[in-house]
Amino acid sequence: MTYIEPEQDPRVREVAAAERSSSIGWIAAAAVAIVAIVAVTFLVVDRNQNTDQQAIAAAQTQAGAAQSAQAAQDASLQAQSASQTASQAQMQAQQTAADRAASDRANAEAAAQRASAASADRSGQDASATAPDSDRAPAPQPAPQ
């Protein structure tokens, strides 16, 4: 900067030589820029690591949910199978009971027919024992007195 003193002749000018600045300012600016670049790089790298960890956690959660859903589906299929097996066992038990009842009824009817035939046979024997023999002559009857 040039300064002119008012008491001097205006035609004479003083020229001030500019001083050279040192390079410390440039070194400080470069250091700040390097620190800023390192900070930005750290933030970007750290964000990616957090994102990776979050992605891993999300994948683990999804895998757990899928396993839970599969376990629920397996349990449902097992319950359905057990219900079907129980239904079939109940139907077989009912069929067995119906078969036994029919067998018992048939046995009872056969026993009743045998008893009826035996009774008729005995009745026939009793009737023949008390009935007069048609081959023999009738027995004389005592005369009335």
C-alpha cells in the first residue's frame, strides 16, 4: 500500500515495497485440506461398515423369521397329519365295533334258531311219546261199571 504524506510534494511519491509473505499460510491450508479429506473418507468408510452390519442384522432377522414360518408350517402339517390319523383310527374303531355287533347279532340269531330247532325237536319227541302208536292196536279200555 502506498502512503502519501500531505506535507511532501505530491509529485514525489513514495513507493512501498511489498513484503513477501511466508509459505506458512499455504502449509496450514494444505494441512486443513488433508484433515478434511481424511475426515470425509472416515465418514464414508464408517457409514459402509454400519450399513454392512445393518444388512447382516436384517438378513439374520429375515432368516429367523423364515425359520419360524417354516417351523409353524411344519407344526401345522404335523397337526393335520395327527388329526387325519386320529380320524382314520376312529373310523376303523367304529367299523370294528359295527362288525362285532353284526357278528354278535348273527351268532345270537343262529343260537336262537338252534334253540328253536332243539325246542321243536323236543316238542316232537314229547308229542310222539304221548301219542298212541299207529302201528299198534289200541289198548283195551276198561269197561264202564
